[in-house]
Amino acid sequence: MYVMETYTRLPVSFVRGEGVYLFDQEGRKYLDLMAGIAVNALGYNHQELINAICEQSQRLMHISNLFENPWQEEVARMLIEKFWTKGRVFFCNSGTEANEAAIKLVRKYFKERGENRYRIITFYNSFHGRTFGSMSATAQEKVQKGFEPLLEGFDYAIYNSFDSVLKALRKDTAGIMLEVIQGEGGIRVANYEFLQKVQELCHNEGLLLIVDEVQTGVGRTGKFFAYEHFDLKPDIITLAKGLGGGFPVGAVIAREKVSEVFSPGSHGSTFGGNPLACACAKVVINKVSELLHHVSDVGEYFKRGLERLKVGKVRGMGLMLGLDLERDCSTIVRKALEHRLVINCTASTVLRFVPPLIIQKDHINTALAVLDRILKAR
């Protein structure tokens, strides 16, 4: 073995994909309800995405960010047009990088204003990444254990408890960072009223509101950005996962008065937003924008089907759903794999379903039948 053992890997090796299906080395077909953990938004072997990759790779895959990048400008324009107000975009390679950039942006914003505010309130069971800043923002002991001391400057509150947020508030608090649906925390959806109170607090106290859309963004919930369901107007959002349809690309979107504090040399990325990444993102943004109604429709169909199984609690929105069995579900994931169904377990007890956004109702029916058999057998 030559690869570090940072993952508990399942005993299958996938060698190709087609639509919503994966194929192993023996040619066996699996229905994928995981999509690389919400990454392969358009499924596998999507022709427009392949064409964009082939065409761009023959022209220019990478160019230093020291030069003009028209591909970035085009994708940034597309993202800003979907944002709630004028702003600017920073491109990187992953969700953790996007969140690191957001943390730096918050600190720089207040430093530029001459205010000694740098602390950020985040939430228990959140997940923002595994680099030091984003890991310190992630209020999960299992993520942080063994890497202490953590980066100072984060205060943790209880999700959906506004009183807890008020208790965490300090005179040097700069912002509040949250997911409107906690993915790694067990597909836990924020209360609308809670988010409205958080937004009002940010407005009244001059705090920045940062929404981590790494898993929820790019159409996953039936809106292009999940914060749209909750009538939020965030100062900063972070994206990755589905944005490149399988090719690594992340982004930070910030409203104009916040974004302008990043100046040449204050932040950067060698690979971020290179021409190949942007070619992928352009296709994904266009195609996902056409799929939003479909995601809502099929997602609701899937949610009702899970509820009819009458086991556990069903949570989530669109095609970001969870079934909380309230007991360890790792064996169910393995049993599903034996039945050629790819699913995932998060927060130990929750079956997570984040399939390609192109999935159809007949695929959902197949998956529900398999889940029904497995769960009844147990």
C-alpha cells in the first residue's frame, strides 16, 4: 500500500460511469445516489461537459493568474448574475480553500475599517473543511481531535438556537458562518425563523453573514443557491463540489463592499479558476440552471418515497436528503453496495442521498425498492 489511510474505503473499484450509473472492474452496474458526495452534478459521461473539457484542453488548460483570464471573467459574471446583489468572485480549487478565503476576507474587511473584530461564530455539527482555518471553524471534535491547538478566533453556537448565538456574541465578533443545511452534520435543515433572526442580528451589529454553500449550492436543493429558500442576503458565500461537475473548482462570492478589500497580494491560488476548470463550470452552471424545477420535483418524489418506508426521520430539500435511522448505518451502506446501490452514511446514523441532479423517478423507484428490502430484512 502506497496511499495514506485517511479513508475507510468500501471494497469496490469503479472504472467508468454513464448517466447515474457506475461500473466496477467486472462490468457490474451500480445506481449512484452519492455522486462523489454531491460533486458529479451532471452524472457521468455528460457529453457537453466532455466536449468542453476536450476542446479547452486542446487550447489551454492552465495559465498563471498573473495574466488576464477571460474564462474566469465569464464564469464570475454568470455566478454574480445569480447572486442577490453586485459583487465579485475569487476562484480556488475546493470547498476548504473557499472557506479559508472567506475567513481571511472577513478579517481583512474589519482590519481595513480599523476595527479590532476578527472572531466568527460557527455551529456545532457544522463542516467547513480540514485545513486549519476551516477545521477550526468546524465544530466537530472528531474532525479536530489530534490537531490541537486550533486556530484561535471561533466561537461555537447551537444550530437553530438563536439564544445560543446571542451567548456566543462578543464585542470583537466579526461574522457568523453557517450552512443552511448541515450536510456532514446529518442533513439538518435550519429553521427559517432562526436564519431570519441571525440575518437581523448581523445587520444590527454590523457583522458579516457567511453562508457555506459548498454542498448545498449549484442546484442541489432546487434553487441555484440554497440560501434563496430562506430569503437571506449573505455578504459572502462559498462554493465547490458540484460547480465543476467532477473537475476541481471552488469559488467565493462576496458583495462588492466586502470583496474590494482583497487587493493584489492579499490572497491567491496557483490553480484556482484555470481555463479548464472554468470551461467545466460554465457548462455546469448553464445545465444546472435548466434542471432546477426537475430537482425540486424529483427531490420531493424521493422524499415522499423515503417517508413511505416508515423507518427513521427524513430530512432535507431537493436532492439533498437524509434518512436518520438513529443507529449506526455503516452496515446498511455496505449491504446496499451488495445490491448495486451506492449510498453514504453521515453523522454515523444518517443515510445521505445526494445523487446526480439528472436522476429520474424510475431510478428513485429502483433505489427505494432496494432500501425497502434491506431495511425490512434488518
